[in-house]
Amino acid sequence: MSLQHPSQETPNAAANASAVQQVEGKKRGSGWRWVWRFFLVLLAVAVAFHGWIYWQVWRLRTVNPTQTAFMRQGLERLRQQNPKAELRHWWVPYERISPHLKRAVIAAEDQKFLDHAGFDLEEMEKAFEKNRRRQRVVRGASTISQQLAKNLFLTGQRAYWRKAEEAIITVMIEQTLDKRRILEVYLNVIEWGNGIYGAEAAARNYYGKSAAELDEQEAARLAAMIPNPRFYHRRGVTPYLEERAEFLQGQMQFVAVP
């Protein structure tokens, strides 16, 4: 049996080790390239999606939305029980909505509506502290602009990514539409009961009149329903609803509308 001197093995071993290192280096490089490609694809998708959202927001300057994400979700829910179900929704221009309802909704949902740029930081801080003390969500701080962003394009799902999307769309809305148009769209698309969307459908359903004819008390009661419209649609007027509506009537005198 012949034996090789260790020094004779060194060049071959070194060459093999170098080849292995090159292969491993190529694999690592290939792996990072796939990571970057995946990241770039995600970025392109995000840019395209937000570009589409911005185009939809831009169109709202002159085009009235016929359906929203919340409406589609509501119709799907209704058709699970009745495949032929339809939503009740009629668009009416800003001038044909009672000024009482405009004041009542601002008093109920966003008293600083005319002053902020989409977010009420003071209310957000108060809501955070109250929810932290209760260790659950008991108070929200969404402005009318934030609620409109959610209603138009998102769902009611509670998730951090949804809040981030809501914030981005809110900025788009505030930068593209004036306050009058934001309030007009909001009043025409928000839910006021199971399958009932917008001020006109709400006024017809609950009072048998148009949105333009709502008086102060009726407007305050509709505004008080906004946080939980399906509950009040099902249960009717409750002592809390009446108490809340009475409080809003007192606040309405201090509210300005666009």
C-alpha cells in the first residue's frame, strides 16, 4: 500500500474548499436576489394599489360613488338570508340634506371636523388612555374623514394594517376633497340600519320624509344611531338613544357646517 505525503493533498483540498465556498456564495447571492425581487414585487403591488385608490379618491371630486366597500359587505350579509335582497340607498346632493342633520352628525362624530387635517390627535390620545385603562376598546377617535376612508375602501376588521391603510387614504381624502364634499359623501354612504345607507334612505325609512325635511330632533336621533345603526334598526328607540339625542341637540347650536 502506498501512502501520499500530507503536503501532496493540500492543493486538492484547498481547491475543493474553494469550489464549495464559491457554490455556497452563489447560493447565498441567489437567495438574496430572490428576497429583493420579492420585495420589489410587493412594493410594485403596493404602489399600484395606492395609485388606484388615489385615482378613486380623485374621481370623488365630481363623481358620486354608487357603492362602497361597506355596502358590498352589507349586501353580502343580507343575501346570506335572502338571495334577492337589495340595499336601500339614494344619493342626494348636499343642498338637499337638512342642515340639522349636518350639524348633528358633526356634533356626534367629529366636532373639530372643520379644524383638523383628517386626524384629531387630542381625541386619539384620550381614546388610547381610556382603552388602556379598560384593557379593551371602549372608545374610538376616528374623524369623519377616517370613517369615510374606511367606508369607501376597507372593511370593519380590526387590525393594525387596516388602521395604517385608513390613515393613508384619509390623507388622500383630505388633500383632494374640500370639507363640504367630504361631508356630502359621508352623509350619503354611511350605514343607518341593516341595508340602509345614506341620509335619504334613513330619513325615508325612519320618518317617511326626505333628508331635506328632517327637523332638529329627528336629525339628532339619526346622528346618535351612527355608532351602532343595526342595533337601533332592530330595537328601535331606547332610553340611551333618546338621552344621547337630547345631548346632541344641545351641542348642535355650537357646531358650524361647511
